[in-house]
Amino acid sequence: MARYTENVLNILTLLEKKIIKKTSKKDTEWLINNTRQSNDIDMERLFKEKNLNEKFETSCKENLVNLEFNGQKDFSKDFDRFKDKIREKLEEISSVEGFISFKDEKFPLIISQSEESPKSTPKEHGQLSLNFDEPQENNKKQDKIEISSKLEKDLPLILAYKGDLNLLAKERFRVAVIGLLEPEENIQKLEKDIVTQFRDKDAIIISGLALGCDTIAHETAFKEATVAILPSTLEDILPKENEELAKDIANGGGLLISEYYEKAENQWEFIGRYIARDRLQAMFSDIVILTASYTEKDSKEDSKKDSGSRHAMNKAKAYGIKRGIVFDEKLWFDDSTQSQFRLNKYLLLERFKDIDSNDDELKNNNTLTQIKEKIKQETEEKIKQEIKEKIKQEIKEKMHKLIDEISKEEYLKIVGLIKNSKKIEDFFIVERDCQELIEELKNKKD
């Protein structure tokens, strides 16, 4: 029988009756804000003080749920009745070791790692530590507030787990490794070489149990030092091909986690769970490393070319989590493998585009200045005070076009700039021999 807390029961009941929706950032924010001052989710206080009666009645009526209130519209007894049904469901689950909520003591600590302001101080609520700074005129300070806010609104309210939760402790060196479902053989070998080096430096390897690059990451890591974040329940492991791998991880001292204890209600929710899983890969990591992937545009043109890795990379950027892209000069430009590195190239150009034009290393290099100007002309000529969605899409189109227009020599110069820059601390070039990089990342974490 799975272990669980009253907090878990309360949250699952709120979700089950659609009083809050798992996909609603507004609902997540409401729950966090209204429990911020207490160690537990005090349902009695919420019913009395936070208009929960009204939310509860409205939701139940919309979902044709029968209520048994006593005439005073106090729905706390109805809530307890529904909670007992959730309790019965949890006690029937045998494949889960336990459930934990964001308010519980052992919930993995999450910290926004943006280092734009070294003077920021974390504000505690429950077991969550996030950076909340007072508004400032400085734009960088405002960016930091936005990053922290995005992370909080994306919090998993509960986690089902099997294995060692301590693997996600912030003191551990946690590295997410993600990528394609069907990487070429040489890319597989490259990933194994890189993961082995991180593994041997005591890194916890995090991935999503998908086929391809995820599987390589889990299998290369020590079983007692890998975490698989699932888009499915722990009772119904997906993909089916990795059921045995999941068992090996859980039984070998590793960790399986999921936000779910029941199957998706429909295909849209099923697809959404994969995207939601990707945000957790970023959220629980110190750095997210992209082995190889196609771009979103590639996937739209050919559905066989998966680009799901972009979700985790985008979330890492939003949360202030470090990102790395795997680079190998031969494979990046070889006819048999170069197309599988298109997202790597896209992210490289995107990060290069954002480098300050007054950066000394850039100003003193005419070739790099010309490349940046070329990107700027293609992507920023239509930007004025506000970037509309249409213009954003046009910029993406231009960036995809540039992936093929930038020459090998130009790519190598950009790689060299970012690799050797002392100022760029959020984006890294990960090569086959990455011992020095690993030491640098570990030292910065310490």
C-alpha cells in the first residue's frame, strides 16, 4: 500500500472534483498563495476564509456531482466524503511507494538558479525555496522576478514516487540529459561517452524514460544514481518497451516519479502529460543537456522527426536553469548526422543573438560581429516596442532559415566564443571530453 499524507488527499480531492485544475497555473497559484503561511493545507480554514464553499459548489454543479450540504452551504462534510473515496483509491495502488505534496517535509527542494542578482534572498514556504525580489527599475531584476514566478506556477502539486527521493535533493549534482527517440549510432556513442563522465563525477542523471537518448542516459548512469520522470502513472509505465528498465531503476536504488495516479481521460490530456513531464526535467536539474534533436519546424514538416526536447530546454531558460548543447565538429556537419543536431544549432544561434553587442570578445572579432549583424538583420528588423505573436513566429522562421545558411566556419567561431566566454554562465558547449566543464559546473554549484 502506498504511503500518503493528508496534504496529498486534500490536493487530489480538489483535483478530482475539478475545484482546481492540474493544467491551470492560476489554480496552482491560488492554492500556493492560500497555504503559504502554514505547513499544511488547512481545509477547514480554506472553507471558512477563502470562499472555497463557492468554488466547491460551482465545480460540483458543473460536473453533476451530488452534494449533501446542511442548508448552511458548508460543504466541508461533502469534501470529507469525497476525500474518503480518494483514500480508497490510493490504498488499492501497489506499484507506488508513496505520494508526496509540495507542502510535505520531504518534497524535493526547488531553487531558481538565476544569478543575475547575487543579493537576492530566498523566501521560504513549506519546503519550497524560491527567489522573490521586490520590483526594481533595473530590467535584470524584473527578469529575475518573472523567472521565479514562472517556476512557482509550474510546481507539481503532488508526486507519486518509487525509490530514493533523496536523489532530487538540491545538494546533489543533478544533470538532465535529453534528446531524440532515434539517434544515429554515432550520436548514441557520443552521448554514452558524455554521460559516463558525468556519472563518474557523482552526478545524478535525470531523464524521461523515453526511447533513444533518454534510455541511453538511464542505462549509462548507475542505477542508484538515475531519476526517471514519467508522463504516465507508475502502474502503467510508458513506453512499454522500458517497463523492465523502470523496474531496474526503482529496485536498484534509483527513483521513478510521476504527477499522476490515474490514466489520462482523453488524447489531449495524454499528449499534454508529455509536455508537462518535460518541465519537471528542467525544474529538478542543475543543468539540462541536449544531446541532439530536430526543431519544432522540422517536426511540423515531417512528423517522424521528434522535437519534444525543446520543451525542457525552453523551460530551463524560463526558470533560470543552466542549459548545455552537445557539440561534436564531425557529427554536426556530417551528412548522415547533421540534421539531428538542428535544435542544437538553433539554440546556439539564439543564445549568440542575445549576447550584448558591446561585449569586448565580440567587438574585437570582425567575423563574429558580421555574423551577429546578419542574424540581427534577419530576426530583429521588425521589432519595435512590442513583439507581437505574428512577429515572434516570423523571427522563428528566420532563425530556422539561418540554421542552414550559417557556414561551418561561422558555427565554429560562435561555438568557440560561447565555450571560452567568462561572462556566459547560463549556456554551455558540451563536448565528448567534458571533464573540465563538469568540474566547472560542480564548483559553481558548491
